[in-house]
Amino acid sequence: MKKTLVGCRALLGPKAVPSDGPVDIEIVGRTIADIRPTGVRPPEGEVIDAGRLLVTAGLVNGHHHSHEGYYKGRKDNLPLELWMNYVRPLKPIALTPREVYLRTMIGGIEAVRSGTTTLCDDINQSPRIQPDHVDAVFQAYEDLGIRAYVGITLFDRPFFRAVPFVDEEFPPELLKQLDATKMYSADELLDFVTGLARTRNPADHRVGYIAAPSAPQRCTDEFLMRVRRMADDHALPLMIHVQETRMQVVTGQLWYGCTMIEHLHRLGFMKPKTQFIHGIWLTPGEIGLLAETGVTIQHNPPSNLKVGSGLAPIRALLAAGVNVSMGTDGCGSIEGTDMQNSLYLAALLQKLRGDHTGWVGASEALYAATMGGAIALGREHELGAVEVGRTADLAGYDLDGIGFTPLNNAVHQLVYAASRAEVAMTMVDGEVIMADGHLTRVDEDALLDEIREAHARIEPQLTASETDVEAIAPYYERIYRRCQCIDIADDTYPARFP
């Protein structure tokens, strides 16, 4: 099937260079077959009038947690370690597969509406694996039409034990109760996800599987390396949370005698097609290890602000040759999957650090959100740019919108002025999944009504689970304060104001 986008302006190539004038983009099947000045020859196949559009590579949202969807807006002013237990309740919330499907659509719909064509979703399945819930997540993304990488959060340590001093600060009886919660075994978990690696490999599926060990502090070394081998055996990309907070740096020092990045390097864990999610609290030496091993830092400025984790040293990473990708994080820590917010904040926040000659600008932010994401997933020759031979994963922005009026610099205005309101078209694999601001494959209004009804049913469970978490909150607060008093390396890039 051939189609032609006629008369658009476009940001072309990996560096997103504005076209000299209107162009026609010809697509054959899922591939960009030709880009030519408008009028050179008549358009062929299905003709799509794109005369008012700025066409760009679709954005790659490298990090999201769809299991947090029903928690949107419930918490504020809590640092990560004091917040995260609220969205990973001590007792699982009872959901039907349909409610999981609807929960997945919360972030999926907003992603498409913000010009995102690829979304990486790290879903929590503890304390037991529910295959029909996992199927519901895959089905939601299949129905929506977005490209998705779905990971099952992998860890073999109880979640509440992923911080230091638990045995010292928690009452013995409470510890006994918490430790009695039965988790799946490491073998059971790895058997399940290895099945997904075989049947849902992203090399063959638009909605595929990605290896997602949760974090070093939540996994034994043996388990981490078993996941690493599984990913390597099936040529999968891998994502893992690393050094999001100062407390995690302290945890590495206490548990490993070094930072987590140094520990992962000693294990032989660090390789290309690996994303270290967040990577905020870093030293120059660690940045050198990232560059040496080809690991990507996955930057999520909205959530890093919301839970006060800090400001990643993006200029230092880029200067060392480290690939940087971009994401939003889950709907619990930040209120949505709007990648326009990430673009905006990534370029603006970095101007708080260093001299203006080294500031991160709009072009670098856009590159991280397109080519940076493609590189992180090992798809740098297919995704991330508007270029002949690449997959037609595209976003179209309304140039008549206020963000581009008057138009002086399309890249600057896309990053600093445009919002998701200007996103008029989203295309994945050459198929338009949003046209003129309307989703083409699902009934958005009906889904939103159903989501509201599901939330009303589930909300009492959410409130009850938050009450349960209050029982352990004081002990986490003490641990958090205790870790704040432990020094870290003097050459760590400052991530927060004093």
C-alpha cells in the first residue's frame, strides 16, 4: 500500500534539519520510499493533505509504568523512596484483565496524542504473575496502533528490602509479616519472560518484549546476570533503574563498597542496547564507564522534578559520548506520558548548570527524544528520523497552531512553544493512528468513560492500600534521613540545590 503526505514542511534526517520548502513524503508499506519537493511529480497511492503540518520523526518515550495509571494525581511532595511504595502496594490490587487493558490505555492514549510513536512500558506483576494481565497490556497497545516495548519488572528481592537498614529500623514483628509474603521464584519469573522473548521479540512484533530488571538493589547479582544472558541470547534491549537518587548511591556504597554503576561494570552487565533509567547522581568516572560500554542514560525530567530526585548532568554525558534517550516515567510519579513536557523541560532545566556556551538546547533535546531513543533500542537505522529507507513512524504538528505562529525556527518552537495540542497526526509503521486530532483505531471517548467507571470501582482498594503503606512509612522516613547523613564522592555532579 502506497501513500503520500503532500505539501508538508519536515525536519529531515537524524539531525532534524528543516526542509527548504514544502515536500512530499512517499511511503510504501511501512517504509519511507521518497522525500521530494512538492510538485516534482504527482503524488501516488493514498493522498494525505499535509499542507499545514510540520512532519517530524515520532517521539520515543523510553520509560513508563502503566501499572501506575489509576494512581494519577494521588500524591505530591514525597521523594522517591517515600513515594514508591504507594504504587507498589503491600497487597496487590484486585483487577480484571479488562481493567488492566483500560489502565494501559491511560498512558497509551496520551502518548499518541503527544506525538509519541514508541513507548517502553515497565509493568509490575508482583507478587504473582498473571498471564492474562500481561496479555491485556499487549492487546491495548496492539489496538491503539503504537509501537511498544513491554517489560515485566524483574526482581528477586522483596521490594521493601531494597533500601539499607531495614533490619535495624523496622520492628521485628512487622518484618516477619512482610517477609512472609510469598513471591514468585526467580526460575518461575525467568521462565515466563523467556517465553515472551521467544514469542514477542520486538524484531518481529510492533508490540514486543524488553528485558526489564528493576534495579540493582532489588536483584541479587546472580539474578541480574541471568536476565543479562537472557537478553543477550534473544538480542533484546534492556532497561534498568540506576542511581536515580542520592540514597541509591549511598545504598551502593553500603552494599557493594562502590557505586551501583561501578558494581554493574564489574559484573560485566554494561553493554549497548542497555538503558540506565534516570542516571542522575553520577561521577566523571562513571560517565567514562557508560561511554566505554555503550550504555544509554534514559532521561526523565518531569518525574525527576516531581519526586525531587534532581538534575542529571546531561552536558557532561553528551560531551563524553554517552547516548541520552528520553521518557516521562509513570502516571504515579508524574501525571502523564506527554513527551512534549519532557522535551520542554530537558532543554530548559539544563540551563541551570554551567556557562551558557555549554547549555543543552532544543536540537539536542529533540535528538535525545528521537534518535537517542532509537539508538537505545538498537533501532538507529530504522527509527528516529525522517529519511528515505527508515520506518514511517512520524508525527505531524499543526503549523497553524499558536505554538508555531509566527514561525521563525521550527525546532526551537517545537521544543519550547508547542504542546500536545499542536499534534494533529501520528503515524506508526506507515499507518495513521491519529488524524486531525482523532484516534483512528479505538473509540477514545468510550474508553475514557470506561476508565472513569473502572476507577470508581477500584478507588476504595487504592485508598485501603495507601492506608496499609502508612504502617511502614515512618520506618522508611528514618532510613531516608539516615542515608542523607552519609557522604558520597566529592566529584559527584551536583543534582540538587543545597
